[in-house]
Amino acid sequence: MTSYTQTINTLSTIALDTMTTDMANLVNESGEKFLKHISSKGRIFVVNDAEKLKHPVLYGSGESTTYYDGADLTPATGDSNNNLGSDAQEHMKYAQFMLYAATRNINFPQAMPAGNLIPYVSNVMKVNMMDILNSEENIFVRGEETGTGTEVCHGAGNFTGENDTAGTSWNESYLPASLAGVVNPYQQVAVDAGAEAGTNNYAVFGGLDGGDHPHWNPTRFGSAGDSGKCDKLLEDVQKAILNASFSEMERPDLFMTTQGIYEVFLDLLRAKSQINDGVLANLGTTSQIPFAGSMIDWSRYLDADVVWDFDYTDTGGGGDDRSTQYPLIGINSNSLRLNVVAGGGVSETSLGFVQKVGGTQKHPLIPQVFDRVQYKRCWSVDGGRRSFVTVGGISDLATS
């Protein structure tokens, strides 16, 4: 038994290190659409272990400029500023994102198949790694790990003023930031039954208050469609791209939506004869459609839900006043990133993603051995949130 356990321990350790040091290949094989896009953009980063990750945000410029008359060094007429006589101000701000840990057991039956154990152990580890990546895509896109649960809006961590459970806009959790959290510009002020209506405040995300730092807020506007319909979908996306584009790097390059909205988008393009030969050649091999310098895609994990209604006002009475809306979200993948903590099975310094905790162990109650693995990760935004954009108010797939 000791020899058997040692053999599994060696094989599983090698398989784990091989797979998790090649994140790009593992993501491609796992079939996860959004992670594949992030990986292709080079936005999966290996970081050192810590409680949280900090990114400098260059949207604070310190003091206002003072303009002087001639050589007398006095402020210009009507200018009350005088930065020669004021204290220096901090112009650098930091967005903070908590690194969350997760563990799981990878089980092997003692009644192993006869023959070469190497491919069997390797496949077991691979299936578990692909399942972890599937969960990670769900955690970001839906805010929950199963792909079928209630979609949730998560903030960046348990910082002051963030992940406030009041009003159901934010949920304090053991999970990293979700897509709804990144693009939600508001937090709701909760009201008790019978109290006056609540109001929208700019959200605290990554520890930065959107009320104090307006450039940190994502772009948001309502659809021009009639009564929540999709009749103005092309115009909506074009307007979203124009409103949220500030430079070649700070602009939405990927729009994610539901399959239903995506199909309507295709129908509208066909009606306007705007599907060119390049798009037709790729249909069936890729789901992404080029449009106005961005790509339009859909996720099987996105659904119409109340979590995408960011503009509601809580009227009290204890009910949920949000309406069910379809997500239509522009993402700047030059700014969004997945951070994974360096770890590995063989060496603490191995640049892997998943790390073994101890060696292979025998289960005390059933005829199995298992490896316990752990990993830490978070989603973060290292540029501006203003280049993330949502089109709100779409609640009906009809186009007429």
C-alpha cells in the first residue's frame, strides 16, 4: 500500500505541474470561451501569494493647475488656487482586489485499472483541472460556480464600503469579483418596509469610491429600443463602443451577451445586409462577429436576470424591485485580468496554478486515496473601468 500510494503521489505531482504551468494550452482544451479570450490576449498573470493585489490607477492628478500673472508669482485674477502655498497632495490611487483561496480533493480508487497508470492518473488530473477552469469561468461570468445557479454581483473584496449586502446589489462572498460587479456603477441604499425609497450611490469597487473618482465608474446608458425591445440593438452597440472608447487600449474589444440577444444581432445584420464575406466564412467555426472595431460573442452562462438591472430604485416593502433584463456588456480585455498565485506540486517556486497540499493520502473510511490541492486567484482591473460599458433596459427579444 505504501508503494502504491507513493507511485500515485509521484505521477499526480508530475501531471499537476505539467498542466498548471501551461495555462494557455489547458484553457484551450477545456473549451471555456471567455477564459480562452483572456488567455489569447495574454491577460492571465502569475502573481506572488498575498492577501490582496493592488494596481495603481492614474485617474487622480493631484492638485488643480494654478495660472500666474507675469513674473510676480501671484495667481491669475479669479483663480483662488495657489499651489506654491499648499500642501502636496497624493495623485496616485490604488485599486485593491482580494485573492481568494479554494481547495478540493482529487480521488483515486485503490482498485486501479491494470496496466500503465501514467495515462490514467494524468487524465484524472486533467479532468479536475478542466473542471476548476469551468468553475472559474462561471464565477466571473455568472458570479457563481455551477453554471445553473442564481447570477450574482460580487465586488472585489471585503474592503470598507464594498460588498455591502444591503439592497441585494452586492453580495459578500468567498468568491472573486464577477462581471456584474465590474460593470455595476451603483450600490443600492437599502430601505426597510414602509420607509422612503432608496437611492443609487456610486459603487465602491476595488476600494475606490466612484463618487470621489468618477473616471473609475463604468460607462452605462439605456437602450434606445422601444419598450425594452431589441429593435435598436445595432445602434445600441455602436453607441456603446463610441461612448466607452478613449484610446486604442482603453476601449471595449469584446461584447458578451446571451444566445438570444446574439441571434437577434445576427438577424438585424442580415436584414441590413451587413454580414460581409469575412464574417460568413467564419460562421460555424467561431461565434465572434466583428462589429465597429469590437467582437460580439455570447456565453452559455449568461441569462436574463434581475442582477443586470443596475438602475432600479428600492421602494421598500421588503420585495425585490429589480426587473429582469438581458445583459449586453462591453469588456475591455486590455484592462481585465485573471491573477493566479504561483504554486506547484514539486516546488514552491514552480510557476503553476494549482498546488498540492502534502502527499497522496489514504481515505480513512473508504477504499480510496486522494490528493488535496489548493489555489488562489482573483479577477482585477488594472486600467480604467470607464471602458467597460453596459446597455441597460433590454427585456424583450422582439424587434418589432
